[in-house]
Amino acid sequence: MKKLIALLLLIAINQQISAQKLVSLEDCESQFLKNNLFLLASHYNIDAAKALTIQAGIWENPTITAGLNAYNPERNQYLNIGQNGQKAFGIEQLIYLGGKKKNEVKLAQANEQLAELQFNDLLRNLKLQLRQSFYTVYYNSQKLETTDKQLNRLEELINSYSIQTQKGNLPLKDLVRLQSLYLNFKNERMEIVNNNINEQSNLKLLLNEKENITPIVSNVNFNKYLKTIPFDIKNLENEAIKNRPDYLAKHKEIEANQLNLKWQKSLSIPDITLGANYDQRSGAFQKEANLTLGIPLPLWNKNKGNIKYAQNILDQSKIEKQNFDLQIQTEISTAWNKWDESRKNYLLINPTLNADFEEVYDGILNNFQKRNITLLEFTDFMESYNQANIQVNELKKIVVLSAEELNTTINKDLF
């Protein structure tokens, strides 16, 4: 029976492991670019804008007219369209004046470029979400590993103390003390698990993945975020201006609005309709061939409303661009300060948290088992040890997340 239970446990563990997908950040980003549904859907905006550019370059179709005799009362004949009958044909083509078609094409091309920039900005923000979730899941898992290790040792102690308490060898208060510590660790673990469930769901959504993701992060991956970067706001701002698609999109919006204003002004210029027709008998001459020319009189509709609207939108986009300049400066300063402060905090405490810390833990545990220290001293140390390990992983996570936020702010991998 015991062998059967062990076999079932082994199968369950193997199934759990197989449901986990071990991946590096590079693997995640590669899968993200291929499978992310947000990106796949948004890419259609670029294709749609390209289609509108093609359409903008197409002229109106020519119009062909035909007039055929229905009834000739002189001959009492229907459809008298033969050699001695009557028929007329005409063709007309709208000719654009004032550079309308050229301005429309340029506006469509600007909107196409704007769609590409908006797609790249979506990619930038989703990439940040991906990295944030990836590292959060990893460091939360590290916290869980530490906490589970403590819980396993506490379970062993509680089982041992329960036996000794029942025998009357140990006071009940010591068992209660251990059980209380165990419950505290359980509650802390539940908070981490709940947070990890949300981040794991977000990670799977971004990757269009059904299996749980188990991130792989090496010390080399982490240590790169600790390098020193001087705070040169002008240089960082220039990098952001050069690299950020949302900033480039602000420029492109102004350009598109300028082109729209130019196009609206050109629409106020009347177009001409050029044509030719043939009339067999009803004109001034037999088999008459004529040229036609038509142009609307710009008496009432001079497109003033659309021109004014386009001008207002252009002025608005220019002011938004000025505000965005200030926003980028603030974002860079905030992101850099957050990363630098978290890096300093980690470097400040890191020298004290090395292999010696684990040796101290093992020493405390051995001394407690030998009754060299009291239960109160042991539980106090256990709480401090667990909190220290959790905080170290939290500090690491903050360093990485703040560094990735700085990367995204500049839209360049600084680390």
C-alpha cells in the first residue's frame, strides 16, 4: 500500500513538473513577438492604413452616358437608333485642381507612418508588461521557496513538539508558539501566491500560452542591473527623443495635421469636369461631336468649417507636443531616481547577506535542537530570517523592475 501511495505521489509530482514551462527572458520575448494576440490584431491597423494610402492615390472613375431614342413619333417607331435614328454618347472625367490628390496621398502616407509608430509604442508597453510579469513571477517564486523551506522545518518541529506535549515533556505554550509562527508563515505565503497567480495569468496572456511559466534568471542576468549609469538628463532625453515611438508619433501627428489643413484648403478650390460627347441627330449638326467643361461656382461652400477645424486640431497637437516634452523629462528623472535608489539600497544590504547567513541559520537550528537556546529566541530568529530573505528578493525585484522601467522610458536597453 505504501509503495502504491509513493508511486501515485511520484506521478502527481511529474505531472506538475511537466505542466511547468522553463523559459528564459529571451525565450519569452521570442514567443511574445510570434504569438501575442494584441500585437497580431494591432498589426492590421498598419495594413488598413496602407490600404487607405493606395485608395488615396486613385482618381474618380470616368462617367459614361448614353442617350438612345425610345420612340420616334414621325415614323411611329420604337427604338429608332439605326443609321437614320437618334443616339448620343458622352464621357466625363473629374479633374482635380489645387493639388488635392497629391495632398490627400501625403496625408494618407503620414497616417500610415503614424499607425506604424503607434504599433511600435504598443510593442514597447507590452514588452515592459512582459518583463515585469516575468521577473515578478521569478522573485515571488524565490520567496515561496524560502517560505516553504521554513514551513517544512516548522512542520517537523510541530509534529515532534505535539508528541512531547502529549507525553507531558514540554509545555503546551511552546507548541502554541510554534503553531502561531507556522500560521504567520502560511499567511505570508498566501499573499505571495495570490500575487503570483495574477502575474502568472498576465504572463500567459501576453505569451498566448496555456502552461504555467517558470522563469529562469541567472546571477549574470541580475547583476547587469547593478552597473552604474551617470545621470545625464540631456543625454537620456536625447536618447528618448530619438527612440521613443510615442514621441515620434507626436511629431508625426503635427505633420499629419499640417497636411490635413493643406488638403482642406485645397478642397476649397473647385474641380473641373472634362468630357466629350457624340450626338447623331439632335444637335445643331448631324453626327455632332463636342467637348464639355464644367466647374462648380464657389459661392457658398468654400470648406471654411473644415479648414477652421483642421487649424484648431493642428494648434492643439502643437500644444500637446510641448506638454509631452515636459512629460518625458519628468518620466526620465522619476525612472532613473527609482532605479538608482533601489540599486543603492540593495548594494547597501547585500554584503551582510551572503553564505554566512545560511550558516547562522543552520547553527541556530542545531543549537535549538540541542536546547542551547530558548524557543522564544529560535522563533524570533526564524521570523527575522524569513523576513530578511523575503525582503532581499523583494529588493532584487524592485531593482530589476525599476531598471526595466528606465529602459522603457528611454526605449533602449541601458543594461
